[in-house]
Amino acid sequence: FTVQGTNMEGEVEYFKKPWFVTFIMFLSMTVSLLFDRDLWRSQTSKLAANLIDGSPPQQAAGGMMSWRKKVLWVGVPSVFDILATGLGSMGFLYIPASVWQLLRGAGLVFTALFAVIFLRRKLYGFHWIGVTLCCGGILLVGLASVR
């Protein structure tokens, strides 16, 4: 996946996606599960008291959620994150990087909508003004990229 662009001198330059850095990011997130497992086992430790907000662990219907079940709950969104990263990287091939980055701002809009719909959060007027401005910016950038 290589993208070409023109620099300020008019010369063609190539951009290669740093796949290795992306791989290291996901690898480090996976390694952090080992730290989390130790923290999960020692919920009463001094370290856990400093890292956790002090509220009691969430109780499932049959008792406390197991670490394995917690990892599965986190793993499903992680798969979608990996998929989104791959598809977003492929998007670089079809649209300019500046347009791709600005259209990524649509995540803010969906986050706000999902917070209202699924989490029953109340957004105040200034939140909605921000979401509206973001939608306007996304619309303008999208229209500007149409050839």
C-alpha cells in the first residue's frame, strides 16, 4: 500500500504505511493483558487500589466475571478495531490523506449518537452544537473531494 503525492517543489514522493508500527501497537496491547491478569487476580492489592476507582468489582449474575470472559468482551471490539485499521489504511489508496483524516472525524458523531441511544446519556446544547459543527465540516470536506 503505497500512496504518491506531490511535494512543494513539484516532485513526486511516495508514502509507505508504517505497518510495522501498527503491528507493534497491537502487540503491546496484547502484552498489556498479562499486566491486567495480574491486576485482576489481586484486586485488593495497593496497586489495584491506585489504578481502580475504588468501586467494588462488577458482579455478574453468577458472581464476579472471570478474567477470560472479560478478555472475550474486550476482544470482540478489538477485532473490529483491527478491521477498521486495515480498511482505513486501504482507504488511503482511493482518497487523499487529508480527506481521509477529516472524514475520520465522523467517529465523533457516531460516538455521540451511540452514547445517547445505547447509554442513555444526555447531551447538552453545547454538545449538539459541536456535533453539528463536526457534521458541517465533514460535509464540506466530502463535497470538496468530489471531482
